[in-house]
Amino acid sequence: MVQEQRNEILTVAREAIHTEAEALEKLEQSLDDHFVEAVEMILDSRGKLIVTGMGKSGLIGRKMAATFASTGTPSFYLHPGEAFHGDLGMISKEDIILAISYSGETDEVLKIVPFIHDNGNRLISMTGNPRSTLATHSDIHLDVSVDHEACILHLAPTTSTTAQIAMGDAMAIALMKLRNFTSLDFARLHPGGSLGRRLLATVGDVMRRDNLPVVTADCSAKEMIHTISRCGLGLIVVCDGDRIEGIITDGDIRRAMERYGAKFIDLHAGEILTRNPKRIHPEEKLIEAEKLMTKHKITSLLVTDKEDHLVGVIQIYDIKL
């Protein structure tokens, strides 16, 4: 590919992004009391938020419903075509309906509007035409109109779908704020995710508790190396009975080898240990262990009980699994 073609690709791509960015700036400035009323309506509802839309708007609707549901607003997506053929039974009287149609004239969406009104549901619409049929038959209308699509033919939904996504995200974030939705709430709804695991699981859930690399202060250099290799944690814990005296990492051993040379073989654990190693209790959350390791730029913590007895070792690799 010649350089001229490469430059053209970058030019077209940047123009597309610029077009969408301008539309988002316009959307930001256009937010008004209708947006506030829509958020308040959803917040005050005792039912679910049901999102519906066809085609590209339907795909955006699925994303919106997933975002609402994962951030504290019970929500699901309802296909308008399926709704018209029986799935309207999924709508309860307490539910709020959010209908998305850029034209505001999508036939499949308009067909279920009479049922929505007859069932006593409140209807929020999101269109690019405030005078459209859907907009004028809604309790609240959110304007997501754009000047033109980023598509070079000005046909494919691009800028308009970006505006729809942004409006949905803005609603979800506003509701999160009003519900005092915390990272712990998010974790409870995402227990299988990395964040959920770090916020919900405890150190005791994942710590290494078996075959711990414990030695005494008079442990020889040869035995130190053997213990580190055997246990596979990259460290050994030096103890005097139940009392922890310190730790020695594989890095400590390498540095001792460089410093002492041939005399290294005559050293004992008590001569090269690091005293007062960082500790954590087994009931602490993984997120706290991660913060402690990050703060002190270490990869391992000793896990101790209330009497400061060693009960395990946790490493950053256990948290990142």
C-alpha cells in the first residue's frame, strides 16, 4: 500500500472520530430538564427499566439494558417484534419503558405503544426527531439528534448510534450516583469478574497454606536454597517457634551470593533475613492485599492470625488469577 493510501485512511478515520466527537459535545450541551425527569422517573419506579428498539437501535438497547442492570438499575432488553407476538406479557404495570428509534417512526416500536399506554406504563423515548410519532406519544422525550452521520455516504448509523450510547451511559451513571452505588455493589453483581473477585474474596480464600517454606535462623545457605526451590514461592520465612523473625527472598539470596562470594556457603538465615516483613490477616479482602503490595512494591505478604502466627502466604499472582 502506497503512502498516499495510508494517509487517506488516517484522514477518513480522523474525520469520522471528529464528527462523532462534535456530536457528543452538542449532546452534552443539550441535556436539560427532560433528562433529569427521565432519570427521576426511573429512580422512583418500583419496577424494571425495559429497553426496546429495532435494528441498530436494538443493538444499542441491548447494551444499555446490560449497563443499567450491572450498575444497580434492574433492566432487560425486549425485542419489539417479539413483544408484539406475545412477549408483552413480560411487562408489569410498574415497569418503565425506554424506546429507542432514531427516526421515531419505527413500525415495530410504534405497534407496542398503544399497549404501553393501556397497561399504564410510563414511556421514555430516545429519538433524533422531537416531532416524530414516537416522541409525541411519550411521557418524556430525549433528543439525540445529530447533524450528520460519520459515514462517508451519510447513511449508515454511526454518529447517531454513538449519541444513543452516550445518552444511555449518562443515564446509567446519573442513576448510579443517586443510588449511592459503590464498587462493592458492582462487585456483587460481577462476582465472576476480576474486580468482583478482588472485592469479595478474602486473603484466606486464596492464600497458600500448605508446604510453607519455614526455616529457623540457623538454617544453612544450602538448606535455604533447597527450601526456596522446593516450596516454589520465591521466599522463605524465618521463625523462632511461633514467632516470625523475618523473610528471605530469592533476590536476597542472589544479592548475598554477589556480596559474599565463596563465603556465602557459610552463611545462616539469621544473617541475611529482612526483619518485620509485611503481614495481612486472612479475613482481609484481596483488594486490600493488592493495595498493600502495590504501596510497598512487593509481590508477597505473610498471612498471620491475631496472635501473629504464620498461617499462610499470599502473592500478587494469587490475586491476579
